[in-house]
Amino acid sequence: MGVLRAMWSWITFTTVSCAIFSAYMAFVGRQVYRIMYPTFSDSPNTLDPLWGEGQPLDVTCYLSSRQEWDAAKDFNAGALHLGAFKSLTFDWESSNSRHLDFNISRQTLAELTNDSRLANQVWNALKGNASVFLHVHVTHAGFSPDPRDRESYDQYRTIHQASTLVKYAPRPNAKNTSLLLASAKAQSDSTSKVQEEAAIISYWKPAASVRLVTDFTRYPVEELPVMVYQNLRYVQHPMDQRWRYLPALYVDDLSQTQDKLVPLNSTLDDGNGGEVVLPLLLSWSPLSFARWQMQLTFATVFVSQEQMGVPSSDLDALRSMVTDTHPVLLAVTMSVSLLHLLFDWLAFRHDVSYWRAKGDNVVGVSLRAMAAELGSQTVVLLYLVDQDSTLLVTGPQFISVILLVWKVTKVWSAQRRQLKAKSIAPTDAAEDKTKTMDRHSLRLLEETQRADSLATSHMLFVLAPLAAGYAVYSLLYVPHAGWYAWLLESLTTTVYALGFVFMLPQLVINYRLKSVAHLQWRLLVYRALNTFIDDLFAFVIKMPTLHRISCFRDDIVFVVYLYQRWIYPVDTQRPGDVADGAPTPDGSSSKPHNE
């Protein structure tokens, strides 16, 4: 019976949540591992690779205004020959990583071919909002990709892949922004100019990474993975009539985020009367099967998210994280992001339970700090709505604002009731009740309000000039869609930059009371763990420098909280100084306070 009672005591909301989370993490990890590193049973009926390991290879690259490759036309000066990678091997030798750097202009295109008509055709395609394609041919060394070369061509020894070098996306300034204090005529000219220009324009991709999937797996036909089946080319070899697969040629453009793209226009001039030069970094390297599967999965996810209306800025942040991060660090980031959700859930549940059980005991709670936090979180919520952020972002922010409204109302009502009870002179009938009131708690409440007022006044002394200065600067030099957008951006930037100032009143209250027993330490631990996770995101996810710096502000405050907890331990002998949910023992504190 005692064993059952002990086991039952371990079944709490926190342990159940952690158990469910651990089971989910194990399931997801197992599924991801099976996708990236599949295992197969022994089977005589297998799909084998056609090219052997170590096979010498040559790569040739072309530019064309057509996506389809017509051997009769394109090999006969119908496409621009960009360059070639020679003396490659089909394996993991370090010498297989190469790159070519080009500066594309009308002049350089003309230098690539003797046909000026072809150079003008490609350049005019860029000017005319059309697409230009990169064509890559990989052949065995000594063989030709041209079917007309009967002596050197072999269809089983060559592969081809085409990829566009132009992307269509919304214009960055499509929101009709302008300087609010500019003259009415200037605003009208700016507005009409933006409205005349197309909302969707073409962008040049400045880099193309050609990757050859280096995989020699023998796939059982009955266990062929779906993603492999859909992205491989199969041929029936005439020697033994068995089906084999050619290596997958993959042009990786996931790293081409919006800030790296070069906008194209109808003139392609540099603003000084000369033609613009378009950079192109063409690279070649082998690609592992696991990385290939991961990139195919992410590419599918990005397409579906874009169709669902997810902002391009969010997708670019994910692209940058996936392509610019080491796979090990990326796996750690994905794991801790799920931990972030768990800690958010536990912190929310504990916060609600704590304040429901707290009653009127609001000693040490900074009402002004909570009100300031409510104001700042409301501003952030309005800013997210104005920026058309997704529900996944605005939803949690809305819930946190509602929770803050409830907490501020509860603390304000409790403080009013306690101060009102103190101001009423005790009558004979209420004398016994008055004697039982905790005068020490009332004194602590007054001390709390004095410290709160002092810290808030100093906070406003620092905050007001900085906020006003940035608002004036933004009004004079930064274009905005309207006065409402200017106000929201000014307030939001102030909240991000000076958010740590809102936490100072609580630190001052702890110092004046020489106590931290009134703090929710379990909630603080959950939030501190999330803060450290945010620090990891600050190094992995692309974000403004100001926001990256603000990710570390909570670390500083939490370190100060830990220091205050060390120098102001909970003294259960002192009235009102009982830790969160802790019983009051008869023994004395190990480190008494000096009051």
C-alpha cells in the first residue's frame, strides 16, 4: 500500500506532461532517423545503382532562356556555355568540391558566344520579366552529353538537370510606404509610383549549388521509399535487362533567401546610365542521402507553407536556419524548440494555478511592473497583427495578454482591499478581527508600493527620452505606411530595446524587502530555460541585431534573481516569508535576515 501511495504521489501534471513529451520526442526521432537512414531486408530483387563508386566525371553548365533542352538546337550554339568542372569523381573525395564565379552582363554574355543574337536573347529575357535557366550535364569522363555525337554519347552515362535562376516574389515596398512628414506632392508621387509598379517582380538568384547525390544503396524493390521513388530516374540496362537507377542531380536553392536576391527591372541599369552586373556563384559538391532527403522534405514543407499564406520573412528565417546551420546544431535546435513548447505549457499552467491559490497575498508583487509588461505585450500583439503575422505567432501572444489582464486586475483588487481594511478604524465588534490581521504583511505591502513607485519613476526617467528620440528619428528618416504604422513600430522597437527596464522594479522590491519568497520560482525556472533556448535561436535564426541583443536581457535579470535568492534565503520564521507552496516548519532559518 505504501508503495502504491508513493507511486501515486509521483503522478502529477508536470510528470505526465514530461512523459508525454518524451514519448513524442522518441517517436519523432525514430521516424526522422528511419527516413534519413533507412534499413532494408535482404532481397534478391533489388534496384541497384548504375554508376559505380569512384567513376570519373565531367560537368558542363549552360545558360538558356528555355527550360526544355533541345539537343539539336542548344548544343548547336542555342545555349550559352558557362563553364565546366573537370576531373571529378563519383565519391566523397575533398577535391570534388569546386566553384566558379561569374559576373553576368550583356557584355560577358556576348563573350561566352560568338552569336550576339543569342546573348541579346538571354539578356532581353531578364529585362522582359522572363525566366533564364541553368542547364547542367554530368557525364562519364570522355563521353559527350550531345546525342548527335554517336561515338562519345551514351544515354546511360549522362544525366541532365535544369533549374531556373529567376524567382518571382512580391516587391519589398509593396505596402505604399513614404516619409510621413514629406510634402503632400512628394507623398502623392511616391504613392503613384508604387501603385504603377507591379506587386510581383522577378529576382535574380546570385548562387546555384549543384549537388550530386552520392549514394550506392541497393534498394529492395518492394521496400523502395516513396521519396526515393519520386526523385530518381530509372533505366533498364540492355546488358542484363535489369532496372537500375541513375544518381540524382539536385540544384540546391534553399539558401536563396529574399535578402540575397537581386531585383530585376525593365532597364537593368545601375542608376548611373550603365548596365547592372548580376553575380553568379556556381558551385559543385557531393550530397549525402540523408541531407538530400532532409532538403527534399523541407522544400515540400516550404511550398505548402507558402501556399497557406505564411509570410516570406518567416520562410526565409527557416531556410537560413536549415541551409546555413551545421546538421548537428540544427538537430539540437529542433529538439530544444520542442522543449520550448513544453516549458511554455508548464509555465502557463503553473502561473494560472499559482495566482488562483494566491488569494489576497500580494506582498512583494510589483503592480506597476505588471502593468508595464501588459502595455508592452499589447503593443507587440498589435504590431504582429499589423504585420499580418500567422496565427501560430499571434495566438500565444494573445493568450499571454489575456493572462496579464487577469493578473493585473487580481493584484490591483487585492491591494485595494488590504489598504482599505487598514484604513478602517477597528470597532469593538471588529477588534478581535483587527488584532488577527497581519500588521507585518501590511507594512511589507506599503514598502512594496514605495519601492515600486521609486523604481518606476527612475524607469520612466530613462525610458521616456529614449522612446521619444527614436520616435522622432523614425518619423523623420524611416518610411511608413501611415501614422498608425509609425506609432506601432516606434512603441514595439522601444519595447524590444528596453524590455529589461520593465523588470527593474521587481529587483528593487526584492532589495528593499530583503526577500524573494514572493516570487514564483518554478515559473521563473521554466522561463529561464526558455530564455537559454532563445539564446540558441539568436545564433541560429536570422534576426535583426537589436532583437538578437534583446534575447540576452532576460539572462542578466535571471542571474540577478539567483544572486538575490542566495543572499536573501527564505526565512520560515519571519511572517509573510514563506516560499511558493512551502509549509512553515518549526525550525529556524539557516541564514537569518538582518532587519
